[in-house]
Amino acid sequence: MIRKRFSIGKALIYLMVTMLCASIVIAFWHLLNLSLSPSHIATRGGLLLYPKEPTLDNYGRVIGNRYIWMGYKNTLIRTAIGTVLQLFITSMGAYVLSKRYFPHRTFWTLFIVFTMFFSGGLIPNYLLVKNLGLLNTYASMILPGLISAYNTVIIRNYFQSLPEEIEESCLIDGAGRFRIFLQFVLPLSKPILATVALWLAVGHWNSWFDVLIYISDDTKFTLQIVLRRIILTGSKEILDTSAAANSAEMESVVSSEGLKAACIFVTTFPILCAYPFVQKFFVKGIMIGSLKG
């Protein structure tokens, strides 16, 4: 009887996960077919199960637009610098909190966790960024969220699972704390670092609200802001790169819906490609980082 109940419960779990995955895959498949469809098909509505009269004109219009490439540049700069800097600073803080000899480490850990539930609010954050002279700079997208309390706790728990004998032997050989951290602790923590790095990269890639409130210079707009403007306006003016003589010809091929779908794929495809490279670290990194310590 127990085995039968367990089997039914396991089957329900698999069914729910399968339905969830199917809903995501179907949505992406519909967008892909929509992005490959000409105007008279994309504007019909309904679910597209396969591309009818496929065309790459929507992607040609998107890829040929200067705002898209400008957004790519700004997003790549933010994601690369923000991920590396945030991961390094967070790891240093987590390393200190993982040591038993650190004075009052329980108090400081609780103090950091406290910020996960209470914050100063949007207006104080904006005034702080403004008074520091960070408006319209890349620093305004990176520095306010440089340290994540959640990631600090996860990495701290992983560091606590590392054998203390390694650090003691390094100290005996004359290595300093910072050298131990760089040459021994970080290489042994690849699973959790790869997992957190992916979280940070996805967060920076998809972030748009801080850019909306801190950046007014359109040359520093990230890709998500460009995509937001395209989707909210619902028009093709932002993506118009062809000459006036070609406008009438392109009007019969591209549509607002097709352009939106093409923009979504162009902006999400690069970050999706990062998942296979760190997927093998996910289970080990999250399990040890959340349960140890």
C-alpha cells in the first residue's frame, strides 16, 4: 500500500512537471513560428504550430537596427562587469562569515539576512545614487546591488563544507589568508560559484527597472529597455532602418507582432546558451550551499 501511494505521488509530480515544461516549450515554439511568419499570417492571431510561408525579414529588420546593437553592447558590459565584480565581492564576504574565528559572525550573518526582508525603499535608493553622482553611468546598474544577502548566505554555507585542514596546511606553509582564498577556496568552490554566476548573469541580462529610473541617456539603454519600448509602443517605427522607398514593400512582409517575437528571441537567445555550460554544477552547488552549515 505504501509503495502504491508512493508511485501515485511520484506519477503526479512527473505529470505536473511535464505539463509545466510543455507550457513553456509551446509558448516559445509559438513565438518562434510567429517571428518567422509574414505580416498577413502573424496578424491573424491564434496558436501557430508550424511556420507558414516562413521568412527571415523580421529578424533582418531587428538585427539591422542600431538600437538593438547599442542595447547589446550596454547589456554585455553590464553583465560581464556586474557578474564578475558581484561574485568576487560576495564571495569575499561569504568567506569571512564562514570562519568560526570571525568575531560575532552569527550577529553579522543575521544582520545581513535582515536586509532580505527590510530595505530603505525606492526613493532613498534613488537619492543615494543621485547624490553619489552615479546617474547615467554603468555604476548605477552595478553598485547598488553589488552584494546579495541571499547569495552571500548560500556561498557561506558552501565554504563551511570545505575541510578546514586545507587552510591550516596552507597557513603552515606560509600562505596568507587572501592567497588561500584565491588559490584554494575559489577553485574548490566551482559548483556554487558557477551556479551563483549564472543567477547573477541572468539577473543583469534581464534587469530593466534600475535602468529605467537611473538612466536617461538612450545611448546607455540596455537590451531589455529597448525591447520594452518596442513591445509597449506596439509599432515598427523604432525598428525602421530601411529607406522610404522600401517602406511600402516591407510593410507587406513584417508586422508589429512578428517584430516583437523576433526581438524576444534575439534578446533571450544568448543567455539561454549559457545554461548548458553550468548545468552540471547546479545540483551539487545548490544542495551543498543550502543544506550545509
